[in-house]
Amino acid sequence: MIQTVVKRDGRVVGFNEEKIKSAIRKAMLQTEQGEDENLINRISVRISLNGQERMTVEQIQDMVELELMNSPRKEVAKRYIAYRDQRSIARRAKTTNMFHEIIEAKNNDITRENANMNTDSPAGMMMKFASETTKPFVDDYLLSPEAREAVRHNYIHIHDKDYYPTKSLTCVQHPLDRILEYGFIAGHGESRPAKRIETASIIGCISLETAQNEMHGGQAIPAFDFYLAPFVRYSYIEEVKNIEKLCGEDYSSLYDAEIKDFVKQPLDGLKGSERAMQHAVNRTVSRVHQAMEAFIHNMNTIHSRGGNQVVFSSINYGTDTSAEGRCIIRELLNSTYEGVGNGATAIFPIQIWKKKRGVSYLPEDPNYDLYQLACKVTARRFFPNFVNLDATFNQHEKWNADDPTRYNYEVATMGCRTRVFEDRYGEKTSIGRGNLSFTTVNIVRLAIECMNIKDRQERIDSFFHRLDKILDIAARQLCDRFDFQKTALVKQFPLLMSKLWNGADKLGPEDTIESVINHGTLGIGFIGLAECLVALTGKHHGEDEQSQQLGLRIVGHMRSRANEFSEKYEHNFSVLATPAEGLSGKFTAKDRKTYGTLPGITDRAYYTNSNHVPVYYHCSPRHKARIEAPYHELTRGGHIFYVEIDGDATHNPDAIASIVDLMDQHNIGYCSVNHNRNRCMHCGYEDASKDLRECPRCGSKVIDRLQRITGYLVGTTDRWNNAKLSELNDRVVHE
């Protein structure tokens, strides 16, 4: 006898015989003979008694078809089958419409969910088809009922849900030295150890691209300068040997000679070994420059994920004070300043300067000159961004200026803001680790649900009560995903689980990855703190001190709960200031549909990113820094502070330095600067003039604004979704 029914969305409900009767009756009414109540009752009773205790909707419908086919009313069976087909088509209609929009390369929020992906290309279309058909499978078969309900009711968003069945991880900080020293085998190809700077540069690109195809998030190199520095010396020695062959002289004493800095100098007046040494240095600098130029060019042209997306890559550098390391930094910055192709700004890699007092920030620091160059490059090319190693939460007790491997104890970040450093189950480091997956909580919706409670304290208490419930669900959902991810085999991730992830070298191809991935993080993100506070207090944190204190209490509470989850579930939980892109409009659209247009809350097409002061709020950079800074210590899964400056920043590197000074003064972890940059989409010409309408080089009128969408650049706003375009148009200059 049937007791329960498994619905198509996975929910289990009690069996209702009346639904069988209703379906048969509808089919009968479409025939000439009409309905037959006796036959309806006989069929429904037989199905009810003969069915299994738990059955799916489809299984019950199959029984109805069989009973009708065996009855005198076969024409009813045909009508019933036709009705089932129509219902199936109706259920598929949404997917069909979506597919047509992808096929027709329409510009909408489905095809522009990720601005770094070209969904108009065949590979991009294929990936989007797969993405949109995979998500329902995850909902139906991989999520718990409570998680599925939380998603359905707009309380949480599971990031990269389409990759959930693949068991892939989000991101990793590449220990590139392991690959450069030992080479690697990834599937069908292999790479030998590097011996010269050109090879090291190429292997760095291959490493990032290969890992990107094994993961669903970004790739980063945590100490680009340290990793590539040895190959500057190797290449220099190679140049000395070339001179030896040419001149027939023995210059072996120059191989390990101390070089204060790898800088090109004229050879006039130099003789003997001194001339040979400077010539070798000049040749080496040229090779390093070309290698860095090639690295940047490759990272903007090499595609991953089936050929529809450039590698989402980041590199961290700035603290190697050796002559070789400084050469890498200098030529990387010089190449970035020059641009790619016709002088266009490179979109990737996201470059991140490691700001450290005593190393790379103050006038007396050994890398201060390179820091000044970094500010100059940022003023023209948006990158590098800046990570603050002096922030209290970014410091490591083992860091020592005399340690040649001190980069192991320097925090590194990636992409828009992802940060990995603390580890409850191993050495505190960014290297060889990453985020496993993350889920974002819609704190705005929780606040909207409490808006009508008149008593302020009762309203806020109710909010925290609701927040706790959703945080519990998010934590359990992340643990469920971890339990699914940990069953993956090492052989499924040939590079990631052989050279990149810490401890993976001890595993065999048939082993699961469970023993190493717990060093990664599970992120709980949030979006729309500003709108949440408006719903609870009437003002956001940028305009009201009491709202600011409540905002800090909310995010601080999330941080405390994340610590509790870490102890309870024995994982590294962290709080992430979510870099909302496609999500910025999804949450808002659903909430507006439910609650209508609420001033300051749902009246725009987007919710404000994480804990940021709203982009439309006029304030000074200092005020913005003061408000947003305290959240960085609370959001150790990742955060970013950015400032919009006016006009042409190309000749104003001091403006960039002033923002980094704010970072230093207010204990900010990571920051970037936005400014105006026009780009001709035909010839690549760029300038910073206001409201450029026609390209002075080629006459094209197809001019786009080069801008950050969250923390990374996008070559054209054509790939931005409607919500992010709306946000872009609302952005005001901080002055």
C-alpha cells in the first residue's frame, strides 16, 4: 500500500488518492464518453493497494497508464499519456527558453552571470547548457531538504552549484617552486623542470591553466617574485657562459658574483670581467622583461574550461629584496605599464603588491623604489592591488626578514578577495591551500522579515534569531558538500593533487583526497549589509554610527558562529565578504517580487557588495576607510576595500599611494583603486579623457569603460549583467 510519494523536487509527502482520481477524470472529460466514476474509483483503489510503500510521482503515473490501457477505456489512456507529455513539456519550457536565449547569444543575466566567461562562443554555450541543466540535479539529489528550501526561499546562495557534482574545489595558492624544480605530469602531458627564466614563465602559465581546468574557482601564485628569482641567476650564468664561448675567456668567477641590482647600464668605459658582467646583466634583464611580457600576454590569451574563459589568475609579489627578485618585480611592472597588444590594459593576472613595513612601503625600505613604480603602474593599469602584510590579522609570528623562505609566512590573496591563512589543523600559511566551497547568506531578506516589528530591540533580536537558523543551515550544507568532495580520487585532479595541495604528494592515484582537503576553508559569505541595516534601523552604516555598530555586531556574530562551526564540525570555517557578481541582482529581484519596492532596500537592481558603503553614497576615501576597515578583521575568508578616484590617474601615482596610506592607518587587509579608463573596442586605444566618444587613433565610436566588476577587470561591459551595470552607473567618486 502506498504511504508516501517522492515528488520531482525530492520532497517526500503523504500519498493522496484524490490526485489520481483528478488526473484520470481530466483525461476522461476530453473523450466523447466523458467520465466514469466507478472506473475511476476501481483504478485508484487498485493502485493504492498494489503500490509500494514509497513511490515516485513517475512510478504512480506509470501505474495509472497501465491500468487505463488494460481497461475498456483505452482512449482515456491516450488522453492521459498526451496530458503527461504536455506537462513534461511545460516543465521543460523554462529550460527550453533558456537554451534558446543562449543559442541566440542574447545579452541577459543568464548569459552574463560571469563577466569573465564568453558564453557567445561555442565552448561558452556548451558550458552554459551544462551549467543550467546541472543545477536542478543538484537541487533534486545532492542538497538536503532544509538547504533546498533555504535556496528556494532566497535565504542562501550556493556558489558554483553547477560544479557541485564534479567534486571540484574552489581555488588554490600555487606552490610554483615545486613545479619549477621537479616538473609535473598532468593527464596526457608532462613538463620538465625549468632551467631558464623563459621556461619558468611558461611553466607558471601552464600550471595556472591546468589547475583551472581541474577547479571551479581562481588560481593564484603566492610569491611570484621569490619563485622566479632563481631563474634570473640561472639565465645570467647562461649569458656569462655565452660570453666565454664568444671571447674564449674564463669568467667562471662571475657565476656567483654579488650583483647589487639587475639594471641595464651602458658598457662604455668598461673592460674585462667588469664589461662581461654588465653585458650579461643587460642581456638577462632583456630576457626577464620578455619573459614577464610573455607571462602577461599568455594569461590574457590562454583559455581554459573548454576554451571559453581566460584563466582567472592572480599573482602576489613585492617582498623579495634580492637583486634577482627585484629584477622580476621591476620587469613585471614595466611590462604591465606598457600594456599588451596595441597597448591595452591586461585583464589578467590580477596583480597584488605585498605591502610590508621595513621591506616594501617606507622610503627607507629596500623595495621602496619598486613600490613607487607599483603605484605608477596602478595609476595607469588598475593593477597591482595591495595586500597589507602589516595588518594585525595578516602577521605571522614566524616571519623573519633574514629568512630566505619567509614568503611561507606571508599572507597572499587571490581573485576578488579570497584569503586563506589560518589553519586549525596545520601550519598557518597561504601556500598549497585554498577555499573548498562557499555559500552566501541573504541577510537583507532576514532583516526585511523583521521590519514591521515596532520595538527596536525586539526587531533586532528577531533578526539575530533568524540569522542563527540560516547560519546553521549554511554550515550543515557546506559540511554536506565537503563530505561529497572528500570522496573524489586523487587521479581526478592530476596536477592539483600531485604538486599543488599540501600533503597530496603522499597520496596514490586511487586514494581519496579526504586527508588533505581539510586544510582548506569552508566560507560563509554575506551580501547587502547596507540594505540590511536600512531595514533594521532606517540608515546604513556609512551614514549613521549606531547602524555601524549594529553592522559590526552582525558580522562579528557571524564570525563567532563560524568559530563554533569549526569546533563542532572540525573544519576551517571562515566568514567571507562575498564578491557578488551575478548574485547581486538575483537576491534583490526575488526579494522585490515578494516584498515590493522598499526605499533604500529593494529599490535598486542590486544589493551592495558585502560590507561596503553603498556605491552611490557620497563620502571621502578616509570616511569610507574608517567605516569598512573594522570588517576586514572579521571577514578572514576574504575582503576588499576600494576607492573611486576622479579623472586621469596616469600621472598621479601619489593618489594611489594616499589610498595605500589609508590602508596602513586603518588596519585594512586588501585594497584597490578604481579610476576612469576608456578603451576602443576596435583598435585597443586607451586614455582617461572624460566622455570619450570617438577613438582618435582609428575613428571608431565603439568606446567602452574599463572597470572592475568586483575585484577583477573585464575587457568590456557587454559581458556585465544588468545588476552590475546598474551598480556601475551608480558609482560615485570618493573625494
